[in-house]
Amino acid sequence: MDIRAYVENAGGIVHRQQVLDAGASAAGLRAAIASGAVRRVRRYWVATERASPDLQAAAEATGRLACISAARHRGWWMPPDTPSGLHLHVTPGGRPPPGDVTTHWRTPLVPTSAFDLIESVADTLRHIAVCVSREQALVLWESAVRTHRIPTAELARIPWRSTAAVELCAIATGESGSGIETIFVHRLRPRGLVIRQQVPLAGHDVDALVGDRLVVQLDGFAFHSSSAERTRDLAHDRALMALGYRVLRFSYAEIIYAWPAVEASLTRALSQQLHLQH
């Protein structure tokens, strides 16, 4: 058995028992470590250069990636001001590494395996709910629901064990196409407006429909967008206006860094009742 290839194909770090279960002999594993084909991480893990530094840190701590570190590893949409630093769930007897590390000790919602270096999605959501701001948490919850196609009814059956998580569960829908859509809707929620997301109009989905007639389009963080894509977006805006909709378009930078100007534009539109059917 090519032990190095097996570890590489498994992501660069594997529990030694998984290597043995796959058919390697204990002597073969010791030889692979001695030759430098793989290296030992603490007592139970073997890794190659491909291993993620975060996963290696989790193995060193006898723990698991947790909270925003687990979210980042899974590819969830990260708000631009998400705190940096490593988050680990550490079991009794573990040893958190020094440095910028946040340690989580709560009993997991989902039973864990000795082979896991990342906590469950549910546990990640539970930790995020109490570890970052409400807006950041909602962005990450929405991204998780969308990425993993989690039915909201399934979320509602999880015993979250915190008020913050229960409240996020009640408002997370997975309807946002991106994090800035979640931020936009979250910031408008206190106004009590009817806001629908990803509504099909004039042949394409619109990011948000406020009330009956005000369409809001949010341009993502994509400086590489092609001229053809921009032309298509503008043509869609014109088609919407021809149908009697009012269209406001905001960029990623405006939503993230110039929200007061965005809110002022929306307020002017709402004061004229442009969101209502006349």
C-alpha cells in the first residue's frame, strides 16, 4: 500500500487507525514515517505537506476545528470583518496551542468520532451563534443552510441550547444568493418591510423585491465580471423598469463600507412609496 498517496488523497492528514484499516501494516506505517514519506502529528495522526495548518493544529491539540475556523474550512461566505485567529473545540485532556486561539469546551451536540478533525455543522452553527456579532452569525448561518442544503425544518429540530442560536434558527432561510444579500435584508428587517429574495422577474431572479415594486440588485465582490455580464445586468434592469418596477443597484463596497449612503437612497425611495403598487 502506498501510504503517502493514501494520506494525500484523504486531504493530507489522517488518523493512524484509518491508515491501518485501509490495509497498511503497522510496520509499513512506521517505515513510512521513518523515511519521511509521512510524518507523525502527536501520537495518533500522520500527515504530509498538503495538510492544512488549521487541521494540524487541531490534531496537535487533540481537538477539532470549531466555530468560524470550521466555517472557513468548509468554504462558507465569510463577512469581511470576521475575527481572525484559530477556533478549536478541545476535549478534556486536550492541550490548546499558544497564540491567537479561541478554545471551545462545550459538550458537542453531535457525537464525535476519534477520526474527526472538524466539528459537525450543527456544532459550528451553535458556536458561531454566541461567538460573533448577530449580523456576522446570520451571514454564516445563511451560507451554511445554502451550502449544505439544510431544510429549515431540520434546523428547527436541533436542541440549540442557547437563546442566540434559537433566534438565528428562526430567521435563517438560506434564500440569500450571497452574504451581502443577507446583510442587506438583515439591516432592513427592523423597518417591518415585506422583502422577498430571489424572485423571478423579467426572465431572471432579482436579489430582493421590497414591497410590490422596488427591486434591489446587489453586485457581488467580482472585479473580474465580464463586459457581457454587465451588459446583461443593465438589460435586465431596463426590462424591469419597462414592466413598472423601480430598480436600485448597489455594489459590494457600498453595502459593506458605505451603508449610510445605501440607507439614504432606500429611505428616499420608500418616502415616495416606490415600493408600493399604485
